[in-house]
Amino acid sequence: MTREPGSDLFERIRFRGRPVANPESVVVDGNVRFTVLTPRLLRLEWSETGAFEDRGSYAFPTRYAAAPPFAVTREGGVLVVDTGALTLRYVQDSGRFTEENLSIRFEFDGRTVTWVPGMPNAGNLRGTRRTLDGCEGDAALDEGLLSREGWSLFDDSGSVLFDPEDGWVTAPREHDVQDWYFFAYGHDYKDALAEYARFGGSLPLIPRYVLGAWWSRYWAYSDQDLKDLVGEFEHHDIPLDVLVVDMDWHTPHSWTGYTWNRELFPDPPAFLRWVHDKGLRVTLNLHPAEGIQSFEEIYPSFARVMGLDPGSGETVPFRITDKRFVKHYFELLHHPMEDDGVDFWWMDWQQGETSEMRGLDPLPWINHLHYADSTRRGQRPMVYSRWGGLGNHRYQPGFSG
């Protein structure tokens, strides 16, 4: 049996999980479906078509778990789901979730809390921030999973989804849906995070060298400058583990670049060997959004495999949902430099939250692809990138500068 070209790559980078919930955990009633993931974590779905979603999402690649005990009753036109830790009530056949037809009650801190849609969560402890670019002083943070109010709600309605056949990203649903996850963990914050990790994926063990000292400065260093810098660390007996080479490693024609600046790095493979001989690791800065432009050394080869005439000088656009582009993006651009000695990539994505696919923010998908592809070298995988939203804890470490 012959293997499709690039099949090893696509098997490596496919999105994985167990997205179909345990049937014993599911309650369907007309156009709503409730899934009891744990006694304190519910999935709440309303669909205008009555068709429910079993494909995985970035935040919830897995929904399968042993079914916890719970009771379901229907009383006077009201559906009641009681897990022992919380009680959900929904007015049957009443349409979209609103404060009039849906409530969840639970005991917390000696009192009864009744949540309804639209309720503010003033005590939410917040999460992180994608970027600090342009921030001066306080900056708004996304809501997180932990709250002094004892509950939190995550809205997954507009998320992209992943094809179970090949693990590839697909656009969000076109019909009107509500797809929410309700957490009611009180102040059991560790339990909340641990139980989310059962469905969102575990936090990976990072390479040991990541915990060491890094040198990073936005400066047009040459290879000799960096050698002198390392010499200063050695002279003063200061530990150093990672050299970060900012965007001046590549030619200065564009924010995006894949061709070494030979004025600063006349022999890149020799420089990378020297870095490793010193017991250091090296990462290069990336801004891939502008695609592969005609000034790149790799441009003629890349243009041809993408079906373009190299003589046209036409830029190969960055299309991170196009399998053909992704194959050559890794195999022609990144793998050769990794084989020369680049240890990992600093994915410095600052180019927005839209892409050629409806609903796809490129950053979280890029993070997944680069992290998964880095497993090819038989080492602990990593990508150094920005926060891509709930689920990005799977791809470490991160930064927000």
C-alpha cells in the first residue's frame, strides 16, 4: 500500500481527542441537549435545527468520560437534571436559552446560588491576555474558569471544529446554536482546573532547558556579536541556556522572512553548530502572515509546488487551512532550518484574528500545528507563542509581550 505524500506530517499534526460524549451522560429534549460531563460541569446546547455537534473544538477536544450518576425528570413542562451537586431546569420546547427558561441551582459557601443566562460574573478571576502590544497601564483580561462567585460559563458556540476523519480544522456551524459549558466548582479551584484538563487536555511537560536563562533583545546582532555575548556570560560565570534571535536573523525586506541575512550570519549552519557546541539552544523569531515573497531564496521552489509561475513574482499567500500550503510550509521552510539546528520557533503572531476560513483565528491553529509537528524530532515538543484562547494550555510555553 502506498502512502500519500506528506501523510506522516498530517498524521503527526492532526487534531486529536474523544469528542463524542458518553451516551449515558446525555439528555436530549427537542432542540436542546444537556451533557453531564461531571457532577459540576455541564454542556448546554440549543440548536435551531435540532442537529447537535459531536466534533471536537479547540477548548474541548474530548467530551467522553465515565457517566456520573444523575437523575432526569419532566414535571409540568419543565425538564430537570439533578447531578447531586447542581440542579438544572429548562422549560421544554421554549427555544433559545434565556433567563426565562433556563436556570442552574447549586449550594455554595452556605447559600443557594441560582444562575440564569446573562447573569454577570463580577467575581471572575479572569484569565490571561493574548498580547500586551499597545497597552499602557491596566489592560482588560478575558474571563477565566475560576470565580469567587462559584461558577463560570464558557461559550463555545462560534468555535471552529475538527473533522474526526483527518483531524483537520473546519468552519463553525452555519445554523444558529448555543453551545455553552457551565462550571460550578465553588472555591474548589484545583478541582475545577483538574477536571477541565480531563476534557481540554493535560498541561505538557516542557523541555528542561526552558526553565533556564534566556537572552532576548530586539537588536540586529551578527553571529560574532552573539558569540561575544556568550563569551561575556562565560567570563562572568553567569548561566545561559537559550539564545533568542529576533527578526534580524532574516533579510530586512519584510516583517515576514525565511532567508538568512548573510551580512549578519554568513554561515548559518556553522553558527547553529557553534551554539550547540556551547551547550545552548536557539530560537528564531517568526511573523509568517505575509506568505512567501519573491525575494526569498526558497521562493522558486515554493511557488512551483503551489502551482504558481516563479517568473510572475506573485507572493504565495499564507493559507494555514490549505493542506498543500501547510505541507510545504513545514517541509520546505521549517524542517530544513530545524535540521540545521534551530531548536524551536518564536511564533510572534500579531496579524489579527481572521483568516481565509470563516471563524478561524489563525493563532490557536498555528500553535497546534507547530507544537504537534515538533514531535517529529523525538524530543519534548514546544512552541513559544501567544495565548490562543481556552485550550492553548496544551501548547507551552507562552508570552504576551
